[in-house]
Amino acid sequence: MKKLYFIVLSFFAGLTLTNAQILTQSNHAPVAGDAYVMLQQDSLAITPGASGTSAVWNFTSSTRTTIAITNSCAAGTSTLYPVGSVARTVGTAAANYYTSSSTQLNFWGGRFTALSQNVDYAFNSGAVHASYPMVYNTTATSTFVGSVSSGTNNGTISNGTSTVLVDGQGTLNLPNRSFANVLRVNTYNGFDFTLPVSVFTAIGNVKQQSYDYYTGLTNFPSTKLNPLFTIVSSTINVLSPALIATVITTSSVFLNKDYEYVSITENSSEVSELNLFPNPATNNFNLVFVNENAQQVTVEITNALGQLVRKENLANTKGLVNQIVNIAGIEAGVYFVKVNVGEKSSVKKLTIQ
């Protein structure tokens, strides 16, 4: 099963990268030299969460395993994928091939494993995995056919569909760190396959879906914006012949290795010099930040389920602000304090005793 999650992640790697405002070829499309590391998480009970605006995705309970997977890109083509110009590799899986332009990103094929057999698949026309520029609620869809091969056996792909939708915008809560202005990109791919093998013909389908969460912060140690958090699921269904019919379903979760080191102060959409203390707090806490232009300030406190428990408007004071916030009456637990200063916003984690 370990081998399969490499293959599943490989199918999706590099398809849906974005920042908190806009997705373009320059900050999204894979190019030679791109590289970043994702840490596999314990995926038990982790679900993607809600779509829509003002969403709160709480993954603070996500725990790391010891598995680190490197995502890297290089220039190249192959006989099976002559159209591809960038080969993307995830871990030890086979490379996937992509092309991009200022208006879209195309994916040309990859690999899945069924019944212990590696099956390479290639599309006759590139599946559109982004239509630039993309922002919240933007979608890109395409249909495709193609071919599959395993060793010397060759077959066909039919009824291929791909849909990429920026379906969420909100706050992402990760262990020890929270991010505002995050976009979630939802990618679905599915196709039917027919593959003659020895004395029988295998018939089935592949259905794969990923949820990728991206911030507008730009100083990852790489050449592109990369996902902070990724949830990937895959179902490979062999329907025929009945003797070998089987369903293989996997789900994997990954956390960007460098998520704790992304700068807050370098992003103009973040509230300047935001801090709160004491933490843990009991009846109140001090909220410190800079309000450069005396803009409107609101403070929202949500619980771990994303429910709003208190909202307060603060005075529009210019400069360094040190404001006491009353939390009397709020039950003990872990909360998230979102501070909005004009069009800027930031989130801090708060423990109430």
C-alpha cells in the first residue's frame, strides 16, 4: 500500500497551485528546477472540510509520520509522452508530463497500479488542469481519451473527465500556525480503461480527487508557490473479468515541510506586528498590532469547529495598538483569533483556561 500512495500523489502533483488572490502560469505551472518536500500525515479522521467563502479548515490535530516525499521537476519528454515539456516526479514514482501557456496548464499522463501491475496512461489531448488566471470560484473542465500500457500489453482510455475548481476561501489552521486568505483547489480526474492482458481483458475505471490549500505568502524555499496542505484520495476499480474484480481505495494527507517558516511580515495582506498575550489566557488578553492608516478593525474568535463565539469592533486608532479583549464567559479550550484591519487579516491561535 505504501507504493500506491506515491503513485496517487504523483498523479496530482503540480496540478493546482495557487496563491490567495490569483493563479497564473508564472506562480503555478511546473518548470524545471521546482522542488519542495511534503511530510505524510496520519490521515485518520481528516476530512477536507467545507467549501465556500469564510471557510475555516481546522487541521491542528494532524500528526506527522516519518515519511518525507520530495516533489521535483525537470525538463524532458519520453516516447510515451512526446508532447510534454516538463517531467514532474513525486518521491520514487514515475514522472508525469506537462505543458503550459499563459492561458492554461495541460497534463498528458501518468501511472497507476492495479493487481500489482504498473499501468502507464497517456492522453491524446492534454487534460486541462488550470485555466489562467484562476481565482475563487473559477473552474476548468475537459474531456479526453487516450491509451494505456503495461509491459507489452496495450489498451485504451475512454470517458475521461477532469474538473479543477477553486471551491473555498478562508482560514487554514495547522499545528502551531494559522493562515488567513487561503484558497482551496479541488481537482477531480476520472476515466475508464480497457487493457488486454494475457488470456483476458481487464476493464475498469480510475477516480482520483485532491484538495490543496494555498496561501499568498511567497517565500517558500522554492521557485513556485506550493501547497501548505494536501488531501488525496483514489479509487481504482477493476470490474472485469469477475474472477479478478477488485476495488483499491486509498487516502493520504500531506503537510508542507516548510509551512512554519513562511514569512508573515513580507505579505502585504497580513496585519503588521500582530501578537497576543498572555497565552494561555483566562478572562482577557492583550492584542497588539499596527494600524497604519486608522482603518476599521474587527476581532473574531472562533472555536476548533469553526464556529464564531465572539466578534468585537475596535477603535480605529492609527499606529501601534495595544487593546485588551474580554473573553470572560468563553469556555476553556483552543480558539482562533482573526484580526481584520481594513482589507488585511491575520489569525493567531489562543488557548483559554
